[in-house]
Amino acid sequence: MLPYDENLNNHIDMDKQAKNILDGPSLVEMFSVALSKLEDNLEAVNSLNVFPVPDGDTGTNMVLTLKSVVEAAANNRIKSAGETAQLLSKAALNGARGNSGVILYSFIKGFSLGIGESEELDDGLFVKSLEESKLSAYKSVSNPVEGTMLTVISRVYDIASRSLGEVVGLSELLEIVVKEANKTVKETQFMLPVLEEAGVVDSGGYGLQLILEGMYQYVAGLTQFESLDVGTKIPRSLSTRNSGLIEPNNVDSELNKFRPSDEYFHEIEEDDYGYCTQFLVEGNNLDVDVIRSEISTIGSSTVVIGDPSNIRIHVHLEDPGSVISFMIPYGVISEVSIQNMDQQHEEFKDKNATGSKGFSIISVVAGAGICELFKEYGVDVIVEAGQTSNPSVKELLDAIAKVPSEEVVLLPNNSNIILSANEAAKSSPKNVTVIPSKFIPQGIGALLALDKDKPLELSLPTALDVLDDICVGEIAKSVRPFSVDGGANIEKGEYIGILNGNVVVGGKDIVGVVLNLIKKGLTDSFELISIYWSDSIGANLAQEISDAITSKFENIEVEMFEGNQPIYDLIMSME
């Protein structure tokens, strides 16, 4: 028989021996593979998130929670599975994010309680761990709801306990567990009216299924593993790591088809979701059950977990300060996180409801600061590339396929990428418009001109016109000696000033090169200079350059941004 079932690829690699007993390091490795499985399907999980609040962050919260566990144990050398499980449980408590992350902590805590002080984890202790996970998860929630992650935990424990003694080892047990998780996740769609209305399965349940799949993948020794399909609303994801997309949610380009229906987003009743409030409390003799009961009267979606000395609180309410004030007498409060769920809900709708979004924007940029800036200005997908790492046509097509809209704007931001962008636009079945931005500042100018709340044709002419209104300067170190127009000689390693693609100035002093470059490009109409500085410059030198500009050009306003871009020490726009 196949190592899984008919839904698996036939070419599964079985060159590794199944691991039916796990020590401490193996336990960490198992959770690491589970994290990778979840990360590869992050966007799929987020897309399904309509309960308890439709804000599209279930997968993100689960990934961050599990990542905190794996990172805490990255250098673990503890041989004992029991001691390692305690370490993982503590890390999960500290790193738990959101409703789904807090419940995931309960799942991981079960391993600590189930293994106890045992040196190794076998199939019997795995069943015990699932039992403890079930008890911990249901107890942590003030109002348990079936059709969620809780149901998946409960059912996989039930099947595991019934199967113990009928299977040979942990690998076979996990195979049965994963199949039951898959079956249960499919059924969640019909357990909760909100899921049935949206036409999706439970996001947290699917996230847990993926985690269990990762566990099975590790224990069974599988090097290739295709996720079990959970129905028409979930694609089989394809890992696209190292594809050039910097978003962590790189999945199959068909993903946009597997989300809540447009009817759901159009007909969903608006509500005041309030604030998702989370924090840790450190104290003495804390009664978790009593605190959970009291906080459940303050807000909704209450989850309280921990022990007498450390507890994590998660609650939804209109006044975050009220629950924090309530808990102050109990101990020291830390790691406070307050998120506006109304805002998250609107962003989730904008991302997934095709009827509310006329066009999507894709941009090719590099540098953490620059990327973040482009996302703030409305870019949906970033392809991380630039001067020395041009993206392929396929990478651009993958990015185009990923966005939900049929109408797409593509910003290449580099003259070397424009031809590839045009080719991708011609090859895509979507309606793709390439704005031929040659420089980062031109891309920013175009973004500011585009209005997503209106049809593209209304703001596109302005976005195209703005390209000619921006004078672009770039500062970099010369890789060879050469002469510029006018006869000035520049030695290797000296700074060069590039104006709209042409080297016009050079010198050893970067401040002097910047001032001379501005002088070359500045006109009477320019009022603003925006400067994006790299890691090689640093905040202190960036401030010195800004001060020098304002001192030299009194009527010019200067804005400084940490761009972290490669190649160029500074990128400037004069407008």
C-alpha cells in the first residue's frame, strides 16, 4: 500500500527509515517540519479565516506561535523528550498569538503533560499527549465551539486512542491521525453556519491538519509529501520557496479560487469587532480557571492559559484598557498586543473580495525598508529583485497569477526589467498594464498617483505622467576608474553620482557628491527631496547628509527613509 493514501503523489521518497521513538532533538525536528508545512500553506489558511472574526490572520498567528517554539529549541541538545517538551511548552506560552495561536499552545502543552518525565516519545505517550491536548484546549476556552480546531483535536485523539494496539509504531498511528484530521476538517464546513455560508472549512482546523501532516512526514521519513485535499475550497499547495516572492504566503497560483465566496463578502453583516487584546501576566498562585471565568464576562473569544505563575490572556473587547486594568492587581503585565479587528476585517475583505478591488499592483523592488514602503503605498505582491538580480518572466507571471484581481498593474522600477515585464504582461491571461518605471522613486510616484477605489483608467494617465516629473539621483561606489563628462577622473572605490541613469559627478566625500548631484539636477520647480539610505550609510551619516542639504538649499524640504536597498548607498528623488 501507499505510505499514505490515494491522494498522495506516487513518487513519494521512502529512503528514510520511519522513526517510531523520538528523543528530545527528534521532537524538535518533528515540530520544525510541521512549521515548514504550515508556512508553505500560510496563505491558504489565512484565506479561510471567517470565524470567530473574518480578519484573515489565523495562519499567521499559528505560524508565529509555532516559530517561537522551534526558535527557542533551535540549539536544543537535551536528549530527554520530557525535558524538551517542557521547553517547547514554555516557548509556546510566551509566543502564542491570537485565538488560534493560544489554542495551538494548548496542543503543544499536551505533549509536555503527556510525555511527563519520559526520556522518549512512543505511540502510547503520543496518544496520552493528544488526550492532554484535548483536555487543555477545551479547558482554555471560555465558550468552546465545535467545528473548529477544538473538534479536530478531539477527534484525532479519539481515533488515536481506539487505534492504539492495532498499529505498529508511531508512524502508522500518525497516518491514521492525519486521515482523521483531514476527514474532520472537511466536515467543519457543515458544523458552523458561518463556515457553510462562506463555503469554507475552518481555518484553524486546517492549520492543525497541516501541522499533523508535517509531523507524519517527519516520523514516516518522507522527503516529499503532498497535503491532503480538504475539499473544493482548498487547493493542494505547491511550495514556491526561493521563487523571488518575499511574501511568506507563496502557494499555488490557483489559491485565489479557494477563498470565501464573493457572495459572502458582499452579504456579510458588518459588526463592531473591537480589539484583539493579548498579554502575559506573571504572578504568584494565579488561579487560571477563576481568571478565565472573570475575564469571560468582560469580553468574547476569551482564552486563558498557563500555570499559577505565568498565564497568557486573549480576549476580544471594545475597551482593551479595561481588561489590563482588571489584571494589574494579579501580577506583572508584559508583552501587551492590541490589534484593531475592524481594520483587519476591512483589509481581509479588500484582499479577498474581488468585487471590492478593481485592480492589484505588483512591484519589483529590493531592500527591507523599500519593500515595506511599497506595501504601505498599496502594493499587493512584491517581487524581490533589482539591478543585479533581475526576475525571470516566470517569476513575474507567478506573481501576476497570485493576486486576486483580473486587472493588474506591474511596476518594474528598473530599465533592465521593463522588457521582461512587458513579456509577462503579454503572456498572462489577465489584463496587465506595465508602468515603465526605471527607478525606485518613479515607482513610488506612480503608486501615489494610482487610486484603487476608482477604475484604473481614471488614475493611470496621472501615474504615467508622474514618471517624467521626478528627477532621480543615485549614489554608489565605483567598481572601476573612469572619467565623467567634463574630464573629472574617478578612482575605484570613490563615490559616483548618477542623475537619471547618467554618471555626472564623483568624489571621495559622499556629502560633497550628494550636494553636487542635487545642484546638477535641481530646478526652480522642485520643492522636495526624498532620500532612501542603505545599511552602508547608517542613521548618523544619513542625518548629516540631510542637514547638509537643508543648509545648502534653504527652500527645499528633505525626507529621509531607511531603504536597506542593495547596490546604491543613496537613492534620491527631486520633485
